[in-house]
Amino acid sequence: SGATQPDAYRTGSIDRVDLSSGEITPLYTDCQGQRLCGPNDLVFDREGGIWFTDHGKRRAFDEDRCGVYYAQSDGSRIERALFPLHAPNGIGLSPDESTLYVSETPTGRLWSYPLSGPGKVDPRGAHCLVNMLGRFDSLGVEADGSVVVAAIDQGLCVVRPDGEVSWVEV
């Protein structure tokens, strides 16, 4: 059926884990009254804020509408930064933190969004860097600004700062 939501599922969350005790404290289970469905990847900015994707869940006949969020790591504030996206997964920041990168799994798209500061994204400046016939997963940003995205069953997609796209088999 393609469903990814287990029967016992209640909600998704962003949690804090105390590494010495193992204690888990939920920081966020919703944003403005809308539950988090399937938080996935995250990246911290220099200010200690958290950018994260909510990949959502699929059921036999429907799926969640999802997006990207920005939250304070102390649990004091969460905002929906980008909505809607189709199952966003990987997320990263350019080395100078002026650009946010987001991969969508089912569309095989890699997006870039200009940032004007911590948690401040302009969706009108969105640019699709890659649109492939396949599925993307997590991503990382290298020190030189190259974005490396895991392409499910296809290896790695590397997008250099000059826009050149290459593929690496793994």
C-alpha cells in the first residue's frame, strides 16, 4: 500500500536527549496547533536555532502535507518556515548561512532558498537546483559549499557552487 504510518503512531516530535542520563525530553510536538507528523533531518545554525524537515507519513489513501520549520533549541519558539513541500527530507545550510537547501524525496528535487537571517527564509526566491527521475534522501553541505544529496538507489548527487551537477556511484 506504500503506507509509512505504523498503527501505533500518535505524533512526531523534536526531542532533547541528555547524553549522560539518557533522559529524553520532548521540545516540540506541534507548531501553532498543527502536530508534527514525521520530523526527519535537522541542521543547527550559528545562533543555535534548528532548521528541520517534517517528512510526514503516508497512509493507504492519503498523506500528510509537510514543510520546513525553524525552532529554538531551548523549546521556546517554533515557526513554520516553508509550507507546503512534498515530503521534504534532507536539509542544510550554506557555509555563510545565506542559503537553505532542502531535498524532497518523492519528487527528486533539490531546492535552494535565500535566507536573510536566522529563521528568515524568502520562498519567492526558491530555486530548483536538481529535478531528477528518482528519489532524494538526506543531504550534507561541504566546506566549499557543494551540496551532496543521497539519491536512493542511484548514489550521490553533487551540486557545486557554480551549479555543476555530477553523480557519484556508491
